[in-house]
Amino acid sequence: MRLDDENESSHYEVQRGGGGGSFGGGGLGIIGMLLGSRFGLGGIAILVIGALIMGINPLSLLGGGGGGGPQVQTEQPGTQELTPVQRTSLKVLGSTERRWSEIFSAEGQQYPPPTLVFYSQNGMSGCGAAQSAMGPFYCPTDQKVYLDTDFFNEMETRFNAPGDFPIGYIIAHEVGHHVQTITGISDKVRAGQKSGSEAQGNALQVAMELQADCYAGVWANRDKNLMEAGDLEEGLRAAQAIGDDTLQKAAGRRPVPESFTHGTAAQRMEWLRKGLSTGDPAQCDTFKGV
């Protein structure tokens, strides 16, 4: 991506001091190995489900009840030296702010940008504990994106998705969840999940994640000056690497569609590509037929 001339967002925080913290007697590490790290709003819900299956108190994993959460210190912008990956992330975030502000403005609305929170290994969010095994995630309670930048190394080494465009894709995907929250889509999905079966709830979660993928593509389409040769291929490779079927196969398991919460590799690539080709959020209706 061409980010040299892009302005960094000022909407960020850095959490320090949370590394090495323990949650629920090491339960997070076990669940992390079972689930794998991948980004999405569903990370917290998946973590809780995994805890219940394994007999672990989910409150201890999410920073409530039982185990004490990590002691973290939040530093505001301008008070610390940022790493190159953090600066790249903030340039992407700044780009998403400008593009979504344009989209909202065209509808006579104002876009309230999310805050990006950097942490290392363990941190705290408005939704409870932040842990690197969860992957990047968006918390609707405080409207912040949480990111352990070591995840980008994992994308390259574990998921074979190198390059700088996956950084943009990941952040733009989480921003997509923010758009879903402020437009009321998230509330409708949660209401549907409460009233439906587990399979129906998973299907709604998949649709929500695929829409965030499509929204990430919309951002990239509307900021084509950032795109370089090979970026599209990098993004599609990243989408393929984190498909539910890909991850379940990598874990030595037979893919079980009813258990999917983020979509197959083919679905994730399809909706990212659709956003990239249209640049129109209205084309990102992944809920048809769900």
C-alpha cells in the first residue's frame, strides 16, 4: 500500500503493563490453541462458548468474577514512541475515517470514528479482557478496536499471508463492525441470535463477519490511490487463510458448516472482492436468505 503521504489517525491509545497476565488458570491459552487467532466481532463470543465447553468460568477470562485481570496503564496519543506497524495501522485507520465520513456525509449523517487500542499479549477492553489469542476484535461497548500488533507476524508466519495490505484489511474489517454498531445492524443481529437456534445464531454471525469483509473492500475501493500491484492478491490470500473451513482443516478437523462463525475461505474472498469491485456499502447485504 502507498501510505507514505497518508495522515495518521489521532484516535488511538496504547496499553502497557498487561503482558504475562493470567486468566482463569491458563484457560485462555488452551482455548486459543483450540480456536486459533482470527479477527472479528465474534472473538469474544467464541471465547465464552469455548470456556463453557471446557468447564472454565468465562467471567475469569473476560476480566470479571474470580481471576484478576491484567494491570494495564493507558497512554494517550503523543506520549509514547510508536512502532512502524503501529504507525501503518494508524495511517490505515485515518484513511477509513476519511472514507466513511464521506459515505455518511452523503446521507446527511456524521461518522463517529472508533478508537484503536494497541496492547501487548494481555489488555483490558470495555467488553472484558483483551488477549492475543482472540485476535484483533471490536468492542461495541466502548466502540474501540483492540489490536495486539504481534498478530500481523502470525498472519505472515502461521497463516502465510504476508504483505502490508492484510494490515489494512484487518483494521478495515474491524472498522466495518463499528459501522454495523453505529447503524444498528449489530443490535438486530444480537436480537435475532437470542430468539433463534444455535445454528441460526451462527449463520447470523457469519453474515455479520462477511459484511465486515465487504465493508473492508468498500474502503479499499474508495481509496484506490493506496493500492499497489499485488495488494488485491495479498488481501484475498489473507481472507482465504482465515476462513472457518481453512482453520478447521489446519487443526486436523473435518469442517462443520453449522459451527462456522466467520464464513468459509471462498465466502470471505467473495465478499471482500465484492466490496473492492463496487465501493458501495449497499451492495454488502450478506443477510439475504439468513
